[in-house]
Amino acid sequence: LQLAEPAGPPPAPWTHGEDETFWRLEGREVPVPAVDPDSTDEPADEEPQAAPYPGLVSLGAQDGSRLLLNLEAVPGLVSLAGAPADRQAVLSSVAAELATNGWSDRMTVTLVGFGADLVPLAPSRLRPLDDVAALLDVMEAETASRRAGLGAAGADSVLTGRTGPAHQAGWAAHLVLLAAEPDAEQAARLAELAHDAARLGIGYLVGAGPDQLPGAAWEMEITSEGRLLAPLLGLELDAQLLPAPQHAAVARLFAATDAFGGGGGDDDPAGPAAAHRPPFLVDISEQGRPSVYARLVGRYELMGLDAPDDERGPLLREALALLLLHREGVHPRVLASALWPRGAGDDVREATVARLRDWLGTGEDGTPRLREDATGRLVLDASVVSDLDVLRSLYHEATSGRGADDRAVRGRLLTDALGLVRGPLLAERPAGRYGWLAHEIVDAQLPLLVADIGLALAAFHLERDRAPQAAEALERALVSAGTDERLWNELLRAVHATGDAPRLRALASAFATRSGARGLPPRTAALLDELLPGAAASDEAGTA
């Protein structure tokens, strides 16, 4: 184990290696518990732990040993120089491994300029973006949100939160893989975002050389012979690669399987895309009305359930909210650690789960609305749906389903999606509860999703010169994504297109006030100079 810096004596049975930054463990020194193959005893019900290092990625092999880099812990950007095809083979390998490895749990992997065809490997993990500009918009918002969240939680890093009492309710990693080369301005902005990325649980691997990425903390190079070189780290490896033909084969394999709960491939009437539908999709047709519906985007409201009849009602509502945000299921111990971060006994946990199951009851077909899957996780029935599920499904259908090729359908779906936006996630939640939400990645992702919906609907209206409707859509999105600079800038453009100069000035003033002492963002200031000459300077002066 090579550490970024010395960390004192290693815990036994580890020993120091070449120097204090190397820890070594001989396999023969690891005690292996004896297992009786004839035993019928059930394995111990151990409390599940969050993966502390989900950002480990395989770089290659050295002297017969596999070497992994904790990409999440690098103090800045990692640059990867080399020929484009060789860089792409490294990035594809890292992306495919992060999607399928056995040592990571909840995480987001953003792929920039490549990898859209790899999404079926892990639809809930992989997120493709077209270019660096889109990435910067997303990461500036998420970085600010994570910094604020750490401050509010009193944690020094996401690792503290991830391995603390909340365990899997802790901070999820976000790893960014860039195949698109940034220009000079974008490279500078990336370096600024990444300067404390390790503290925030964000890692960046950029397919660009040191000339294009002067702010890189670590520099690597992939050669045409498949060697990965990192001289400053003292590494020379046989690189782990996924060349273009193998990349295409992996993508075809997963696109053709029904491993993600879809249909039966090309013979499925829903088409081959049904074989890898994202796991959050719900039925948004008239026939898909749920028996229990929860509003989470804004103030928490429940329909289809009687109110709990005792003082434990707020606790049961909180437990249901956590389950609704994790359609994949939540282990009872994880649920308990989120509800009682300081600990709770087995009897309390079991009684709470029993009350939750009784409260949710059964569906019309007699199926319990809360059940345990084969791994022991608590899973909600498909008849229990939240507005967040519907919001995601509408946006997916608008951009990747029927709306992708039908403009009218796209507009209707985006309008319906934005109509669900009533405020931040679980707004007006009671003091002292829902502490786990500060560490949920969905809390950072929802504003980004709402912003994307607002921008898409505004573009839809502007295509038909409907600037007032575009402005209305952007203002609606700002209800849940008020810090997203993209929304403000597009709103300024839309209002300018209406010719309403007083409203434009009022917006410029409001944005300047919201920006506070740090002043208007540079791109917004430049936009105001174009749309409303002199407004940016006067607003900056007024704020100061």
C-alpha cells in the first residue's frame, strides 16, 4: 500500500516497506478463520459497512501484482497523456471497472465525451455528459453543495462521514473521467474545482497531457506499447486497457441482456432498449397510478395512507422517505443507523420495521408493500411511488424515450416534470430529524436534474420564439435549483428577448444580491455587459 504521505506506524500485521509511505502485508500473515463445511449455523448478522474507498481503480500490473489507485483521494487532477486511442482505452477500462467492481457501493461516475454506450453496465452509477462545458456547470454546483454540507455536518472530509455512525448513509464518491480535452480556461476552472476534491470525495482523471492540463497534481502517460508511466510516483506498469473493439463488445453484451430487469432483447415488443431500463423508472401512463404516492420534492406529503395513529408517526414517515430515496433497498441496520445515528438496540430496530410494515399494509393483490429481498434489504413495492421517481421517469422519457424523436411529446413530458417541482428535497423538515439527508447524493443531484429539465423546457419554447414561457420555465426550476448559474443566465437571456427592460434590471439586481460579497460570476457579468451595458458594474458596486 503506497500512501500519499507518511501516516505513522502501520497497524499489525502490516509493516513498513521501502519507506514510511509504503505499507506491506504478506498474505501468509493474514489469519484465515476456519470454516466447518458441515455446519448448519447461520452466518453472524454483522452490521453492514459503507465501502471506505470506493474510488479505487486498477491501473495495471507491476511485477505480477495488481496496482490500484484511490482516485478519490488524489489532491487535485490526474492527467493522462498519450495517443487519443490509448488514452481512451485506459478511460474505458476504468469506467467499466467502476461500473462493475465488487469493492464500491453507492457512487456517481461521470463520463465526459465518451461512454454513453457503457451506461447499461450500471444505469444508477454512470452518467454521460457531452463536453467539458456541461461538466463544469454540473461540478461547480455539486462542489459548492458538498463544501456547504461538510461545514454544516462539522466533518473534515467525506471519509469521516462515510465511516462514521451513519455508515452507508455517508457521503458517496463522485468520480469524473474526461475523454474530451479542456481548453485553457476550462483547464484552469477544473484545477480550481479539484484543489480540495479529495476532501469532498470527488476524483478527476483527465485524458490530456500536462501541456493541456498544467494544474494537474499527478501526471501519467500511456504509451503505444501499453505501458503506463508515472515517473513522479515511481511507477511503470503494464496498463489495464479496454481497447475500442473490446469496449464495443462489452457495450453490446450489456445492451443485449435483460440483467437490468427489462425485456427479452430484440424480440421484446418494447424493443431492445427495454433490456436495460434505468432502475428508477416507474409507469407514468394513466394505468400506472400508484396506491401510495409521496411528494418529496418540496414539502413532504403522503397520499394513499392513513396517518400513523401515535407519536411514532414522524419516525415512520422519515423511515419511508429514506426507503423511497433508495429503490434498490436498505438493510434494516442501515435504516436504524440513519434514524438513530448514536445507536439503537436490535429490539428498537425490529419494532420500528414491524410498525413500518404494518402501517404500509398490503396492496390490492395482497402483496405486502414492504418486504425483504434475498439479501435482507427492505424493499418497497412498485405500487409505492414518489414524485421524485415520476420526475426522473418523465425526464428520461422526454430525452431518451418517446420525446427524443417527437417534439410535441417532449414538450408535454418536460412540462409535466417541471410541474412536480415545489421546492428543495423534503423542504420544511422538522429540526433534529433527517440528518442523514445531508449525506445523500440525491440531495446534491436533485437541483442539477431540475436545472436540466428547466433548461430543456426553456429551449423547447425558445425554438418557437416563446420567450415568456421560457422565462416561466426557468423561474420554476429556480425554486429547487436557485444557485444554478446556468438557469440565471438563460433567464436573463429569455427576459431580454421579451423586451422587458425593467424586469431584466430587477433580475440583474436580484442575482447580484444573491451572489453576495463574492460578486457576480464572470460569465454572468459578461452576459449582463452584453444585454444591459453598465448593469454588471453598478450591481457589483452596489453589493460592495
